Amino acid sequence: MTEEMDEESQQMASFLQAVDEQLKELEMQRQVVDQGSRDILTSISTLEKLDAEPANDAGEIPVVMPIGAAAFIRTDIKKPASYIVSIGARYYLEQDFAACKQVLDAQQEKMTKTKELIEQRIKMLVEQAEKVRPALEQRINGGGSDSSANTPQPSRSRAGIPPSSSDDEE
């Protein structure tokens, strides 16, 4: 019986470790999505400012242009009739302001949905870990009582955790 309980405790500990690893990966993904979202918002804001900027008599608008990581120049550019935005996979689209803004707004919406999915997954994993952790602690601290037999055992497929390469080695 204790051998079976040790194996169950080991499975629970492995489950918690897998959850912890997934939470770290999801947090990194969330940071990437957050950065992408900020980049898109910056692009939208910049395009809006450029489009709203009135041109002088020569059809130019004043801009500050970076010429390196920490150097800038003031110059005038011809008021753009179109803008070029990335549409992914190293493809770009040249359109007027309204069309480019639509593309960027759609990208921003995708980023928002992706972040929501990541946060839902994080919440689900945390909830699963919160169910398993007390049972494992009870087994470790209390030596495992009969009440622990009613504790649901972690299942990778039920938790939505894909099998890892270390599972193949066991």
C-alpha cells in the first residue's frame, strides 16, 4: 500500500512540476504577446499622428527620424499618400491610412484574443495545481491517510498537458 501511495505521490509531484514548467512557458508567451501588442499600438499611434499632421505649402511634414539607437535628426518628409505595414511572415501591405489602420486593428484584436487564451490556460493550470498541491502536502506531512484515496489523481490528458519527451523515457 505504501509503495502505491509513494507512486501516487510521485505522480502528483511530477504533475505539479509539469504545471510549473507550463506556467513559465505561458508567462513567456504572454510577455511576447504583450510586447507585440505594444508595438502594434505604437504603430497605430504613429500612423494616426502622421496622417493627421498637416502638410506645409510644399506638401511636407516635419518629423524626427532616428539615425541609430540614440541619435535623431529633424527633417521634412513628403506627406505620405500610403503606408506600408507588416501582415506577417515577412509580407508587407502598402495601402492608404484607413486600410493600414484596419490591418493593424485586426492584428491588435488577434493579440488581445491570444492573450486572453493564454490567461485562461494559466488560470486553469493554477486551479489544477491548487487541487493537487494540498493532497500531496497531506501525503507528505501526514503519511497519507485513507481520505487521500478520494483525491483525484492528475492525468496529463485530463489536464490538457501534452506528453513530454521525458514521458517516453519512463
